[in-house]
Amino acid sequence: MKIMSLGAISRSLFFFGSIIALLMTVSPHAMTDETELAEEASIEETIVTASLLGNLDVATSGTVEVLGKDALTDSATLGLGDALDRFLGLSVTDFGAAVSRPTIRGLTGDRVKVLTNGVVNRDVSGLGADHEIDVDLFNVEQIEVIRGPASLLYTNGAIGGIINIVDNTIAQTDLTESETSVGIETQSVNDGEVKFFSHQSNIAGFNVFASYRDAKFKNFEIPAGAVLHAEDMHSEDEDEHEDEHEDEHEDEEHHESAVGYLDNSDYSKETKRFGISRVEDWGHVGLSYTQSEGTYGVPFHGEEAHEDEDEDEAHDEHEGERIFAFTEAENMNLEGSFDFGDGLLKGITYRFRDSDYTLTEDHAEEEAHDDHDADEEHEEEEEHDAHGGPTFFTNEAQEFSAVLDFSNDVLVQKVAIEFASEETSIVGDEAFMSPASSDEFTLGYFASREIGGFDVDFGVRNDWIDRSGSVTEDEHEEHDEEEEAEHEEEAELEYFNLDESVTSFGLQISRQLDNNFSSTLNLSSVEKTPAAVELFMNGAHLATARYEIGNPNLETEHSKNAELTLNYAGDNLFGSITVFNNNIDNYIYLQDETEDEHEEHDDDHAGLTLANYMQQDAELTGFEFEIGTVFTIAEGDLTLSYGRDSVSAEFSNGGNVPRINPNRNLYRAGYQRGSFDLEVLLKDVEKQSDTASYEDTTAGYSMLNVTASNYFDLPAGVRLNVSVFSRNLLDEVARNHSSFVKNEVPLPGKSYGLKFNAVF
């Protein structure tokens, strides 16, 4: 377990000391003994909707976090991971502005399930680190985050946790009034512009919802010297100065790295949502349709070196190219419920979703620009065939779930049935995996009751997983052009089928100890089958500059997870601490070859780093801690808090698990008075030196974000919300250790933004 450095302690004392000193000069009698202030500020009761046990009333704790509608409305438009890394235990793995993946307690990928209205989101984000998670965060009611063992009560295989995005596209209760919202947002770091509209009303007994958002962000600015990619740090002028002094050469490299923006970091997306529902005494039924199109640049893309060129020549061959991804998604949803009254079967809730997602990755000639602005529309791209055409990533999926309620006066008990079918494929010049299909069937039992002052929740589920795919045999033999064509035509496919039955169970015991203290114990045993890429990957994955090899013989992961949370609220103070231990048998990870191995096998993998999916037992331990207090200042409430999260991940036979995010300290100051809200958040991310043998150390950084908002009541019943926000005010060079491209794709620099939202 790491201890805070002296520098971090000094910064903490200075930060809080300065604020407290200032407050004492403003109001020497600022402290109040009203317990309600702390409760209202941080431990509000919230409703979590995704649980198979039904809507749960929970307090903000180490297990559950809820990001509400107001916070999302006030803040900048961000990716999913960036929007959530304000919470303890959550961090982000990124690949530029478009790709922002959440990480929970060091776990990411398919160990963290992303849901929309309780149904797993199915796109192609699992097929590449450069692929976005296709979710729309505009006009959602809340985002629910469940960490650790409690995730079993929400979906299958989520060893790390779940994230559920809740919107009101299919209203489950009748809308009582019509509401229309229009707005616009600007961001300085990327010349971003967002326009949005939504409407909801009840028309002739039907609840109707519609929303539209159009977001365009150009290449984002980065601090000087942020890019560390070796090729990008060399300029064309270096050829003319090969004989100059080494110090002068280093100066040139520094100057070249001081670009003010990151090429191909632009992002645009247009999303439409429509929904209609009917609510009656017997329950409700509704339909919704979501359609989105987007284009984003790929800010890093490795290149294969051919036999007659070295790696530098391979990179130079594609200089001046724009590499981009174009996405299209359509989702149809049917949702409803039936209330049967007081019989044995009390009711049924059901959901069905049909998803069709396509991502097209392509290359285009970079047009001449007077500045660094990227093309805004996919149609403006000038395609060429330097790589033999585009690469298509597709996912077609259908998912159905039903929950049968057999509850009685003393016991909440439900049976869940789920079925999902998923077809994924990669076709084109840069395809690195053959098509794969997955069928999942789940049968689960979940129960909840109060026993002697303890609230006990229990769940057990069995998942039958049938996953099929193939691997192309590749012996890396040399061929001339004719032989190569014959070789490709005659390439043999070896087919594999994973047919597993896995069982998981979880137990949650919570108790209100007194008026101030509560505790929660979570225990789980969760089995997760390998993902398709872990099984069938076999080729050059240029987005990570690796030649990745899956293993069809990988075994099922088995997580034995335990966590204990203590909460306190009262006497002007609030706080919580969670400690957890997660033992994962057969933990699957991507292992890079060493530099010596790379030199020996360089010709076999076209200059790319060979990376194999491996597995061995691993243990992840850590904690999340927060403490805070509330003051009354000038008729408003000022909340100060300090939080820290830490995770340590080691293999059972020694060595660190790769790509684990470092420890963080979160300092927060919030002020609320009437309709005015202000939040200052300083994230002190420490240096990550607990690395695998093939990883580089990642430097720490401090990220200072400020958001202020105010509501204004205008004539004709219009309510105008104005928010001003800034991110990375210190203009720090920052990079995420868990990112495959942390050196080449740093986080954005200093940014300011303004958002107007009018509600009629």
C-alpha cells in the first residue's frame, strides 16, 4: 500500500489551509451543529433502478454512486469514463477525445459492463482500444455506478462492476406536464460546439419523448512537450543537421514536441432518440428508437514494416494521411411490465433490444489547411486505397430479459431469465480477427429480506455461454506475389467452440448501526468466460502497434471478491471507507514481448510488438476513503472533502498486473446557495511505478477542474440554466497509465467552456 508523498501532503495542507483561512476571515462563526447539512450535502437517499431486486433506496456509499441529471447538465460534454472519474475507485482508459472507457478498481474491458436502462450496451468497443463506447449522455436521468461484488445483482460476468445509464425515453409513469429543452455549449480546448434539443409530454394518454444532439469537436490542444512518440518528435529538418551537436539536436526534439494540438483528435456525433409509452393500472408498455452517426480521428496508428523497409520508412509512408472512424448505430427497444395483483406471481417486467452497430475505419489524404482544423463531415474525407480499402467492424445483437416477481410480505424474491445473441465481425484490409458469435442464456434467483436488523440481499445465477470463432493459421512463411495470393486463398481456418456453464453467487448484508453509522458487507463468487478477442485475436492490431495473439484454450476467470464499507453522517461531518480484496483465478491479460524478444522476432511480426493473451492468478486489493465537513457561509452551504483511492494488483507468482491506474487524492470544495452551484475539484494523480516488466513508469499530475452554474427564472415560464466550466486549469501534461497510447495521446490541455440550457 502506498503512502502519500511529502509533496502530496504539503499540497493538501496548503490547499485546505488556504481555504479554511479564507473562510475564517469571512465568517468566524461559520461552523454549525446542524446534522442535516452533512446529510443533504453528501449522503442523500437515491434510487438505483438497475437491480434485479427492483428499484433500491440506497445512500451514497463505497458500493453505489449516482451521478444525477443536474450534475450532467451543468458539466462539459465528456466521454463516459471522463464523466465518472470524479468518483473514488473509478478512473479512465482513453484513446483520444472519442474513446473514454471507465475503469473500476483496476479492472476494465468486459469485466466492467455498461448498461442502458438495465440492458447491456453492445457495440464494438471490446474489439479495439481505439473504439468508443456507444452511449448518449444527453438528457439522461442519472448514471448509476455499482462497484465490486454487488454487481452480481445487476448483470452477469461484471467482476469489476457495472455502469447503468438511465434515461426517460420510455416513461414508466405518466408525464404530468410538457417540457421542452434547447441549448448550446462551447469548449475552448477543441473549438467544440454542441447543440441539443429535447421534448417530453403526454399526448392523448401516451407519453412521448424525443431528443436530438449534434456535437462537433476539432483537434484538441495539448500542453507543450506532451507527445512522447519517438517518430513524432523528429522533424524533417533533422536530416539537414545530422552532424550538429547532440544538445542542439535535443533542442530540436523539444521544439518539435511543442505542438499545440493533437492531430486526428477530432470528434463529431449526431444522436436522435424517440420513445413512446402507455401506463395503465396493469403496468406499462413502451417502444423506443435510437439512431446515431459519428466520425472521429484516430490520433495514433502503428504501421507494419515490409521486408524491404524499416519501421521509420513504414511510418513515413503514411505521413500526411488522416485515419478516421465512422460509426453508425441503431437500437430498437421494447419494454413493459404486468402487475398481477396478490397471487403467487406478483408481476413481470421485460425488456427486448435489437442492436445494429457498424464502425468503419479508413485512411484519407490529408487536405491542406490554414490551421489545424479537422474535417467535420465524413463525406468530406478523400479516401484512397493505400491500405486496400476500409476495415468494417460490425456487431448485430438481440437481447431479451424477463424478471418474474414472487415476493410476499416478508421476502422479496425474483427469478430472472435472460437471453442474448451477438454476431461480431471484422472485414477489410486491417482485419485482425475472424467473425465470432456468442449466445448467452441466464437463469437467476434473487432474494432480499430484513433479518434481525440486518438487510440481506442474495443472488445466484447460472450462465450458459456458447462462443464460436476461428483462427487463421499463419506460419509467417515468405512468398512471392503469386504464391502470396495462393497462400491467402488456401489459408486454413481452425474452428473453435467454447461451451461453458458458469455459476455465480453474491451476498450483501447491511445494517444501520445507529443514527450516524451504517455498514455493508459484500461477498461474491463470479465466473466470467473469456471474451472473443481474448480467444480468437490473431493479427496486427495497428491501433496499439501490436501483433496480438489470442488463445482459444483460455480458461474461465473466477473472482472471489469481498468488500466492507462503513459510512458516517452527522455532527457536520460525513465520511466513508471501503476496503476490498479480489482474488481472480485465471486472470486474463495482454503480455508484451521484451525488447530483446522483439529484436529477435521483428521480421516475423512486421516490426510490431508481439503481444499474447495470457492468464495466471492475480490478487487486487485496495481501499476508497472520503471525509468531509459542511459550513454555513453567507446563507449558503460550503462542503469540503478529501478522498483517496488505491489499488494494488499482483500476480500470485510475483510481478505486477499491467496497466493498473495509480493512487489518487481527490480534493473537493463545493458551495451551494439558492440556485447557484460552484464546485472545485483537484485530482492529484500519483506516479505509477508499480509496473509490469514490459511497462514504462507514468508520471503523476494534478488536474484542477471548476464548474459554476446558476438558474434564472425568465418570463413565460422559461427557466434558463447557465454553466461555466473549466478543465485542467493548471495546463498539466497528463496521461493515463492504463492507456495503450499514453505517450502518443496525452490528455487535453487547459480548457474553458460555456453552456446555456433553456427549459420551457
